[in-house]
Amino acid sequence: MKIILVMGLPGAGKTTLANEMAPMLNAKRLNADEVRKAANDWDFSEEGRVRQAKRMAEAALKLKNEGHYVIADFIAPTPEARNLFPADYRVWVDTIKEGRFEDTNQMFVNPKKFDFHVTTQDAKKWAPKIIQEIKNELSMG
């Protein structure tokens, strides 16, 4: 079982892509806003985002340990937030230059490490391509 992180700016298409990918792996979904809502934690400072990354990581590991694939979408704006998340695969949804929140735009550091670079908002095209590559890699490993 693997954990897939779908990251990018707000409005880039992360949730749409993750929702398209999840049924292809029969994966459990983690959405940052839903996890944030459940924790009633709406702190979007850097510290708040680190806390959110830790919370997402705990939830993802719990689901993985229960025998599920996990697809999590969240902004993960900084290298620190990304490093806290135990992703087996990282998908960077790089489809917009600026998101709808200026503070997030200023905080977001383009990732240097990722497995898939999504450059257009076309989830129906990207999802099967990414899932097939993951399945191919898993069958070879």
C-alpha cells in the first residue's frame, strides 16, 4: 500500500485530480480542508501548516497501516511541510502561477522533489497516466 501526495497552489486542481485518481486504486482520500475542519484548526500560518502536515501524515499512515492506498491532497507549501508527510509518490499540480490566497502564494516554494509534474488542469487525462505508472512500478518492484 502506498501514500500519494497531490500538492500545489489553491485552485490548481489538486482535489479534482485526487478525486479522479482515488477510485482507480480503490484508495482512501484525505483532503486538507476536511481534515482541518474535523480538527477545527483554521490557522494558515507556517506553524499551522506544519501542524496540518503532521495531522495529515498521522491520518495517512493510519490508513496505510490498515491496508489502504491513500491519496492526500493539500497545498504543502514549504519543504518542511512536505518532508513531514510520508509520501511514497508526490504529484505536483503546477497549473497556475498564483493561487487565490496571497499569503499562500508568498509562502509556497516550488517543489524540487516530485514523481509526477501535472501541467494542465485535465484530471481525466492525468489521473490514468499517473496511476498506470504507479501500477507499473509496483508490479516491477
